Amino acid sequence: MSVLPFVFVLYLIDLLRARRLESRLRRNKVPRIGLTEILVIALILLLLFGATRIPEMMRGLARGLRGFKDELKAEEKPKEQGEEKSKPS
């Protein structure tokens, strides 16, 4: 009995696994950020900006987001009022 067919089958299985792994790697192009990476980024930000500057930056970011949210709500209100006026009574 020859070992060649058995080796060929193992080769095909290995080839299929490699293709599956390759397709998974192509789908997930963006690497996931874990806890370690977040801690390293936070440490670098702390070293660059200092402990007093970071809360000021976060407050400014929060104000900007809040203003953006308020503007979106303000745009929705006139549209709703316009729809109510166009409804026949």
C-alpha cells in the first residue's frame, strides 16, 4: 500500500485551511484595538499634553458634540412643523 494518496489528502486539507485563513485575513483588514493598545495610546497622550490639558480638550470635544446634536435637532423641528401645516384638516 502506498502512502502517496494519504500524503496527497493531507496536502489538500492543509491547502484548504490556508485558503480559509487567507480569506479571513482579507475580510478583517482593520486590526482590532485591545486594552493594551488603548493604554499605550492613553499614556502617550498623557506624556504629550499633560494631566491638566487633557480634561480641557475633552470638555471642548463634549461641547462640540453637544452643539452638533443640537443643530441636528433644530433642523428636524422645521421639517416636522412643515409636515403638520401641509396636512389637510
